[in-house]
Amino acid sequence: MKFTWFNLMPWPYLPDDFREKNRSVWVDIDSNLYDPVRGHVVYNDYLDLLEYADTLGFDGVGINEHHQNGYGLMPSPNIMAAALTRRTSKAAVVVLGNSIALYNPPIRVAEEFAMLDVMSGGRLVAGFPVGTSMDTNFCYGQIPALTREKYAEAHDMIIRAWTEDKPFAFNGRYNKLRHVNIWPKSLQKPHPPIHIPGGGSVETYDFCIDNTYSYSYLSFSGYLRAKALLAGYWDQVVKRNAPDTSPYRAGFAQTVFVAETDAEAERLYSEHAFYFYNRCLHVFAGFADAPGYRTVKTIQSGALNQYGRPEYPKLTWKDLVDGGYIIAGSPETVRQRFEDLIKGLNVGNIFLLLHVGNMPKDLCMYSTKLFAEKVMPHLRNMWPDYDDDNRFWCSPLAERAQPAPLGPDFAPALTSATQPQMVPAK
Amino acid sequence: MIENKTVQTPKGMVEYLEGGTGPDLVFLHGTGGVTADSPFLKALATKYHVRAPFLPGYGESEDNPEIRDMLDVTLHTFDVLDALGVSKPILVGHSLGGMVAAEMAAVAPNDVDRLCLIAAAGLWIDTYPVPDMFSLLPRELPEYLFHDVAAGTALMTSNVSMSDPKFLIPFLVRNARQLGMAGKLLFPIPERGLKDRIHRIKARTVLVWGDSDRMFPAPYAQAFKAAIKGSELVSVPEAGHMVIVEQTPAVMAAIGRLG
């Protein structure tokens, strides 16, 4: 199993009447609600949490890209990833991901991911989402019906930039580059493992299967509701004659809270769960799905969009728990639920939403520590037959550079090998 | 009697509506498309030989991923006229169709000599930003489209049942095909450089605008009038963006000025 501690980085100060006074948390959210002085602390707290997860033995620390979004403060996840390469040492840096249709030219993604891979010593797991309609179309102005074609071209350019060993010309429809020759190249060869976040597009299933990429379903509605979607994916894996049904071909995001007892979980965490589902997911339905963004084939398959749905505010804690939106409770409760999730969905990659909504840092650390110590060890060996499957995870260098121990006592010392040499006069 | 027909073009099969006798008139539909029972088309057919081709993705017109931008659509529409054997018709376009008609007249000024632009898209004025039509919910649309919002709402919501999946999925598919195509020209801002080419138009031009157009409000009518030499503006009271529906006789009279 691969457990990634994932942070959406929500803004924790949305007012109590946010829903009533604002039509959307995303795209046209009131910018006066953001306060950069508080934001300074928020970013640092969130980085602390990710770095703490590394010390507790999570396999990965995860981040993603959103724009103009009150629950996702990372327009550029690569900036967060760069920060994480220095104060984490073991965990994969899972950037899930860069919306490659938005970068102009997308060679930028090949370059930045290569930098992150080299900086982290080969700890990068790269993600290439098409991006939500809110981000891609309404914030970044991409034409909905052309987004997928542009995405496909960007993908081809990035993979070629990583894998070809000589400069080449790229004559695309959206990008024309006479000299593609990135410096640096990625450390992992032929390139870092790739995860594709998807929301039920049939075309995305095939894209993952054909390229040996892991399909990630980053849902907020929990594992019970995800069963049909992932069953569709696994059916397609078989239909398309993939060589195996390794659980690492799929990933799933799950909101989770751990406490000493089930009752304590409700007492400690319910307000933060409600904050997330009621305020953070308050997305104007008109932004959820620009016409042409989803393909006709996907619409015909009946996959509906997870945004712009009105039902969240009606859910009680019991509804959230019983409906599997969240997994919450004692370590034993959480462990049992996760066994159901992992077996039920056949997934090897879990993205844990352990920070939720407006959770304070200390409370999140409490929940995170309980998960790491009392839940995760019992879930480690769910897929013994696939222990050797390393196609979907990073392969770091055995010996990796560490940040120098700088401090008041630090003094640069010259060794004989680095002594400046006198150059003899001619 | 308006009939649905099809014709082959280099970019795929195109469905079109045909009816009436008289001078050749080609009508280019707006974002919502047009159907054979349109009272506006029926009115046109009393005086003209009307053809109304559908953009790719509308009706039975084939989707064509190779049609991506303004020039593609402009040239494709000329190909459609060729396929229909129509030369120098009275060219009438509403909204999105007006944008296409204006581009055709600007790109090939010697091939378009009579032009009627009704509530046309294609220009952008910073001080009068056009509503973000692609984020409007179905229930919000009538307010932007009609002078008489209650009547417009009744028109748009008859036979609509969004809670019924049997209705919803075909509705979403139709939206994805039609608005997906429209978005290639209109998303996120309905301006594709017409302002740099519009001076080339030589056609005798009549502009028709509803006084209550809340999609492309009155300053857009003035901007077209200022940009097209010798153009006439017919402002229609008690009409919104769907002036062709709300004041059909006034639009007919305006087109009549083109002879």
C-alpha cells in the first residue's frame, strides 16, 4: 500500500454565513475574504503538516493545483513541492498535478517536474490532470471543446521532452517549438511515475491503461459512492487487455478523522467536516461543467459531475459517516473501514485527506499521528501479490543529499581537497 | 413549409432547413440553434427562398473536430453555400450567426453584398462586458434573452424536465455538442478579432437590435454601426436578444430594406 498525506490547503477563515452571502467558493469567490497576513501563517502551518507526515512514515506527501479557489490555495503546486523537497527526506513528493493544458508552452511542466525530481533525489510522483472545468475553462479561459486536444498535445510534448536524448522540433497545433531540449532532465528514467486524476471520463480510463499510468479518483463523496465508477475503470482494464489488474493502477482520495473513540471523533472533528462540505464545496452549478468540457461519450455513460450539487448542507455527521463520505472514529473503526475501501475499490494508492476544512494544526497532527501509528501499520500488507509492482511509484536514489545543518555554530570548513590553490606565476 | 435536408461539404455532412420562394436568403442561427417550426423562419419563407444551415454539432450536422476557430467556421460556411449552390444571397445572422456572417463579409467582401446582422456577437467593449453566457443556469437565461421575461421563460421551459434522466442525458449531450461548438467562437469572451477586419465589409448592411437586449446591449449596436461604413441600425422596441422571436414583423421589415 502507498499512503499519501494529501493537503488541499483550504482557506480556514470562510465566514459562517459564507453559503448565504456567496454563490461560489470557486472562480468568482470574494477576494476580500482572503487575508495575506493570515495566509502567511496558513501556508507555513500547511507545510508543517506535510513535513510532519514525512516524519511519521507516510509514503507520500501530496498537493494539487487549483485556481481562484477558497479550498485550494495552490495555484502553483510546484512551489509547494519545491519547499517540500528540503524539509522532507523520505516521502514521495506527489504533485497531483499540473494541469498541463494550462501551461504555455507545456515544456514548462517538463522542466519544473524535472527540477523537482532532481532536487528531491528522485522522489517525484507526477500528476497530469485535465483540470476541473472551474479551473481550466472558467478561470484559465481554455475553450472547453478544445481542452482535451490541447491536453493530449501537451502530454506528448512533455513525455518526448523527458525521454528523447537529442534536441527535437515539436510542430503541434497549439505549440510550435523549434528546439526542445530541456535542462535538467528528470532523475527517474525514463521519467517519473505518472498519476492521472479523473472523474469518470471513459477516455481517461483508456489513456491510463494504454500508458501504464495510475488512475486517481479524487472524490469528496467517499468510497461507497466511488464503487460504481471504479468498477467501470476495472472493467475497462480487463476489456482493454491490460496485462494485470494491479491495485496500484488506481488511487482514491478519502477524507478521514481518527480519535481515541468514535464519540471523540465526532466531538473533535464534526465542525471541521461541516466546514468542508458546506463551505468549501459550495460551488456555483454554472461553473461545474462548461458545455463541451466533458465528451459526449462520457455524458452518455451517465457519469455526473461531483461539483455543483446541492445535497451536502443537509448531511449530518451520521450521514457523512454512514454514507462513507468520511471515515471517522477510533483506530479500529477506521482500520475496518479502510479495509473495506481498499478491497472494495481494489486500490493500492490512498490519498488521505487528514486535514479537512478549518482544522487547526495541532488537532490535525493528533489525527495524523493516530492514523500513522494505530491504523496504517495494520493496512500495510493488503496486496502481497503486488509488493514488487514499482511502476506507479517513485524510485529515489539510495544516497540523497541533505540540507546542510546551518545555524549559529555552523562554520564553513575547508578541507585539503577544497583549499584554494595558488596559481604559479608564469 | 420548411423542410429538413442535408448536404455534403468538405468538412462533413451539414443539415439545413429550406423553404419558401423568392430571392435567396441564408439565415445563420444563434447559439440556441433553429428548428423547422421557428415562426421567424416561416415568416422569412413567405418572402424569400430560405436556407438555414446548422453549424457542426447542431441537429444532424456532423461534429467536426477539425473546425476549431473563427476562420475554420467562416470558410466552412462559404463551403456550405457552395454546396447549396447559393451565390451572393441576402446573408442574415442572429447572435453567434451574426458573428459568422460579419466575418464572412469581412473576409470576402466581394462575395457578400447584402448583410443583416441581428443582435450580433463578435465585438467586445470593456465598459459593457457581455454576460458569461456559458455559466448561466437554464433558469437564468430568459432574463438575458427576452424583453418579456415571463413569456420567454414559458417558451424555454415547456417540455423541459431536468429531474428526469431520460430527458436530462439527451439534453446534456445536445448542450455539449451545440454549446461545445459555439464555445469555440464565444468562450470565454465572444471576440475573435472581428474589430481588426470589420472595416473590410462592403455589403449593404442593416443592423437589427432589440432595445432590451441584455446579452449584447445597445452600445454593441452602436459599435457595429460605427465600424461598418454606411450601415443602418434598426432599433426594435419591446424586444430583447431574441428579437427575432419577440418582434418578428419588425425584423422582417428591416431585412426588407436590403431589397
